[in-house]
Amino acid sequence: MPTNVVIVGGGFGGMMCAKAMRRTSANITLVDKRNFHLFQPLLYQVATGGLSPANIAAPLRSIFRCQRNVQVLMGTVESFDKANSCVILEDGTQLPFDYLVLATGSTHHYFGRDVDWEPVAPGLKTIEDATVIRRRVLSAFERAERSHDPLEIARLLTFVIVGGGPTGVEMAGSIAELSKQTMKKDFRSINPTTARVILVENSKLVLDRYHESLSIQAGKDLRSMGVEVMNETRLSEIFPKHVVVTQNGRPLTIETETVIWAAGVKASPLGKKLAEAYDLPALLDRSGRVQVEARCSIAEHSNIFVIGDLANFPTHDGKTLPGVAPVAIQQGSYVGKLLNATISGRKCTQPFQYWDKGNMATIGRSHAIVESGRIRLTGKLAWLAWLFIHILYLARFENRMLVVFQWFWNYATRNRTARLITGNEDRHK
Amino acid sequence: MPTNVVIVGGGFGGMMCAKAMRRTSANITLVDKRNFHLFQPLLYQVATGGLSPANIAAPLRSIFRCQRNVQVLMGTVESFDKANSCVILEDGTQLPFDYLVLATGSTHHYFGRDVDWEPVAPGLKTIEDATVIRRRVLSAFERAERSHDPLEIARLLTFVIVGGGPTGVEMAGSIAELSKQTMKKDFRSINPTTARVILVENSKLVLDRYHESLSIQAGKDLRSMGVEVMNETRLSEIFPKHVVVTQNGRPLTIETETVIWAAGVKASPLGKKLAEAYDLPALLDRSGRVQVEARCSIAEHSNIFVIGDLANFPTHDGKTLPGVAPVAIQQGSYVGKLLNATISGRKCTQPFQYWDKGNMATIGRSHAIVESGRIRLTGKLAWLAWLFIHILYLARFENRMLVVFQWFWNYATRNRTARLITGNEDRHK
């Protein structure tokens, strides 16, 4: 009987794991809530009208069309059955496994304020998140154009982004470009270039995981693009028409109706379900990630692997690997190869080793920072490097040519053609 | 004081009217519920995953960026104030006008069954309609892949399209191509090429406004693509898991969960509001369209124009002009030029004259029908003509190159890259 491998999650980790097993005799079942793989690093471009959802998403079925040992199922994992080694889907379907790979990533984390803050300050993890943010940002300009109240106009043209990590910096840079470049001639009553884009960051510098010189340059770049960077500032409260931040211990009110959340992520809730089903109370770390061993498998169960953002993989210096795409990609490939060997009866004891090629973050047109070993780049050169790497990664997608084309078009014309306000939720909020 | 022109609706009619007035000293206000102009003739491509919404939509603000006499407002017209010659928006904003142009088009018509049928049988008029249909069609395949019940699988793989006009024929052809070509290797449990695509049409032939030889050929083309064409068949009832049609007076049950409505349109409700506000009970025809005179204006009010699908324009032979894009485009240009003349003090008595360049409908890859005067084309030549004309029209869009590129890509690979299931509504229906 062939071996059953169940992979949950079709992101970078799950997709790479299934791809690495293309020559294996196993039956692979890839389960995802969505019918597509999403290239998350470019999601901010969808949120600001630069790209269409389909430009950065590829149907999982097309990706695995020719890999006949993979069956893609669109579904949600409800629980695990330890006794029978089964994954149970939301409709009760049982998927028996010999090997299980969990790669369901992470979701937003509002530090205990999920219920109040999530509806008013959307984060950026899914296609729907991106279109919600796009709708809110563009609708604010539309409503300002129709308003005759200067205070209301100022409030509508103020955008607060919470969190100065890569997503927050990209969003702030993009909204600044949108208002100060793309739409500068689009309105008659308001002047969109007067829009305030405020980036609120707890720590001293934005992108503070990079070398200090790069973080400082990123802050300068943002300010040169017209973003107000508020360092050492903490968000205290969100109200419908204003937010309160705390700066040097003093509260400060900012009038705004558009708040974007880029401050925190937590692991997908599937880790908790696994810990409960397998009765392993010590399995999760404080942020809900599953603690894994050197081969990416969990304690006592060498046939259950957890990879990507959902995994807490310890490094030699007592830290853990960051929740970034390259880690997920490398762990996916590693587990796929490990399973190839195991299934064909070979022994594989090689632990997972992360090859850190460096990090990069983009700030806006012609601004980025790159750090790779001792190499540190900023400005246009860094931006070109960022562009090049992202195009290379996108090469896994069938629609990469379209994205490249649309990028160059946007770059040449400073236009953003996907500026659509769609959906109904708060069109007349 | 400059003249105020208010145009309601940014479709083909309203957009062309505003464009024709680019050298006029008037203040033009263009009001639309949405922030974009939609190229409706290609909406069926979005509904079947061939194109992204942004490929066929262009922000109205970009279209009029450089035409400084046009202000675009995103809003909904609530009513008209006859005494003060004002248009009133949903929030009470008053837009005074010297000249008013209404071009809000048409919407679905379920022959009195709107409440029951609209939620279960979505029509195809808006971007949201298209993504709803895309989600339902793709989800049916996903659910079939997960099912183990042969009857349920057969039901999920049955698609019923109601109405054999251009939209119904395009949808039927596209779904047939999607299941029998694009996705043919995408599944492991089901065989998508066994999907039934049923086109239900009241009359003897599909596309029955064309010359009989063309309608017959269109029916043949559909059948050759695997569509079951049911002529002289009427939809009687829609249930969650089946529909009942009447054929030769006998009821016939078809098991299906996916019904697409392409059977009827009615005029936008704005005509009724105009008739009420101006106390003109005889203004509307039976399908809610506004009866206009030779210059596209309404009786007794030569400063109020109605164009496009919302207008009932009488022809010499006692019929009315059809609700197609070329009529709206030509009426928009005509009214724009008429207003140019009137505002600059010239007299213009020339009535509107429709120049019928012909009609064309596409059926699928390499199949279309074209009728222009005595010229009648079918097959590949007609399809190329259809493609050429649509590319020419799209030339008004900034993103035309992308559409052309994506089309050729789809054509070359038989792929559809925008096959995303997005939104939540009925993901696990």
C-alpha cells in the first residue's frame, strides 16, 4: 500500500514540500482553505492598487496539474485523530496519514484587543484583507472629495499605519506614493498630496531587525517620501474617528478614520489543535508556535512535521528562526527531501540547517534596504536588487510575466491601474 | 457664471458624453456609485477566471485626470429636486444643474421572482456579480472533488445558464472551455470534462436577434464545444439542489446547484425617480426605460437627457434601439456635442441618428458570429474580428496592453490565471 502524506497549507512551506516530493511513490494530499497559493510579499501592492489579486496568486491545481501524486483539496482542518492517525476536515472527512506536514502560517495578533480592533484596523494577510484595505484607503479620498468640512477632510486624509516592520513600512511608503504621486491630479476639491501618512512604531527605529545604519536610512527614506514616522510611540486606543497614541508617556490624539494594522502576528490556531489532540501541553511556545526538533518534527512523533511561520525552530544561539518566506521555503524543501529518503527506505539523519541569504525590505519606488552577510545596500541599487529577487521568486508562478509587465508599466507611468473600490461592506461608512 | 452639467453614470454613455465636452467651458460633474468605468462586454471573462477585475475596469479619476472641467464624485443619486433643478445624493448633497444627463443603464430582471431567484441565480452586471459567479462555479468543482457520492458529484458538475442571448452564450461557452480544456488535468477524483453545461433558452434558437443562419451556426458551435442547448425551454422554478424547466409543456427536473441568470434586464430605477420628481407618469415604457425624443431629451424638458440602456429611443420602424454598448457610446457623444453647441450659443437641431455598424457575439475560443449589413461571418474569422474590435475599444483604457497580453497568454496555454475563489459568502455552502 502506498504511503499517505498529508500536507496542510499551500503557502511557501507546504507548496515547496509537495514539489520536493514529485518523484516519490507516496500519495500526497495537500489541504488548503483557499484554492490558490498566495505570494504574500507583494500583497501590499494589491492593498494599494498596484497589482490585481490574480497577479500574485496561482491556483494550487495549476501548480500541481502535472504532479500526479498530489491531490489538492480545498478544505479546513477541524481536528486530528491521534488513535487513527487521521486529519479531520470541517465536514467530517477523514484523511489518514503516515506522515503529516503542518504549514498553516500565521495570522494577525492585536495583543488581546482582537475583538475591538480587528474590525477597525484591518491587517494584511489575505487577498480579502488587501481588498478591504484598498477599499478603505480609496474610499477615504472619495469621501474627502465630497466633503465641505475642512476638519472632516483633514481627518479623512490621515492614514495611520501601526507597526514599523516590513509590512508597515511598505504600506506607509505605498500610501504616500499613491497620494503624493499617482493621484496627485485626480481630484478637484481636495489636494491629495496634503494627505498625512503616519507610521507608528514602538521602538527607536523602523525595521529594527536590520543593521542600525540601514534602519536609520529607511527612516530617512520614508520621511523623504512624506511619511511621518513616529518612533518610540505606542498605540493605546482606536476610536471610529481618532486614535490615541502614547509618546514619551504622554497621550496624543490623531484624528483619522483609516487605521492599518501591521504590528503583530501570532501562529495559526492549528498548532493548538495539534497539541490538544496529541496531549502535548508543552508543545507550543508563548506565541502559539509549535516547538520542533532538529528535523522539523515534533517531540515523540517523528512522522509529524511543522514548518514555516507555525514552527518555532531553535537556533544555536538560543533564538528561533524568523517567520519569513525563505525559512518556510527551505524547511518545505528539507522535509520533502527527508520524506523522499524515508519512504524509499533510506536513512536521513541530517538536521535542518537554515541558509540565511540575507534580508531585504522595500520602502517605495527606488528605495529599499538589503542586508546579506557583510553587504549592506540602500537606495536605488537595493531597490533593483529587491525587484530582481522578487521577479526570480515569482518565476515559480505562471503569471510572472504579467506582474513584471504591470510593474514596469506602473514604474514608467507612476500609475496604479488596479485602484478599484469593490465589495459592499463600508462603501458608505 | 459657468454652466453646470451633471452626468449620472460613468458607463459607456456617461463617459463618452463627458469626453465629448472636453473643450466646453461648463462645469461637469460625473456621479457614479463606483469609482471605475467597467468594460462590461468582457465581464464574462472575469466570471470564468480568464481576466482580473482590474483588467476591464479603469478608475474614472484616471480617465478624467487631465480633463480639468470634469469633477468625478462617487455617490448614489437619491432623488431630483424639480423646483431648484438639483440632483440630490444619498447624503443630502445637492448638485444644481443647467443640463442633466442620465446614463445609469440596466440591471437584472427576474420577471417578478427577484426575491427568490436573485440570491440563487446571480446575474452578470457588476464586478461583484462576476466574482460571485467565479466563486460558485469554481467551488462546485472543489466540492465535487471532495465528494464520494456519485449523485452529488453529478449535481455539482451540472451548470445551468438561463437565457440564450449574448451573455448566456458567452457564459456557457466559457464554462464549457473551463471544464473541458483548462481544468481537464487539474483533479484526481473527478473528471471535469464530464461536467454538463446546459443553456436554457425560451425561443427556437440562441442569439435569435441575428440572422437565422448565424443563430443556427452559434447553436452548432455551442454543441461542438460540449454545451447542451435546450431551445424552446422555459425555466419554471429554482430550488437549492435542482431546477425545473418546461419543455413542450412538460416539466423536466435538472439536478444542479449552480444556476446563472442571463435571461432578462430591466432599466435602472433612476428613471422611475425622474418620472416621479417631474410628475411625468407617461415617461416610462413597460420595462422602466425613459422615453426620449429625437435629441435624446425628455418631453417638456429639453435640458434633461437620457441615454444608453436607460433610454427608450424610438426608431423609424416603430421599434426602439437595442440596449447595446454602441448605442450608448453614440448617444453619449451626440449629447456631449449637442451641449457643446448649445452652451457656446450655437443652435443644434440635428436629431440623434444611430449608425448601426453591426453586431457580434463570441461563443468561445475561435468561435463567434458577426453581422454587419449584408456581411455575415462565423468561425475563426468572426472570432478574430470580434477580438480585433474589442481590442480597439479597449484602446480607451490605460491597461489595454495587459488585457491583450493576458488574452494571448490564455489562448496560447489554454490556461486561465485568475481562477481565484475569493470572498466568504458561500465558501462552504
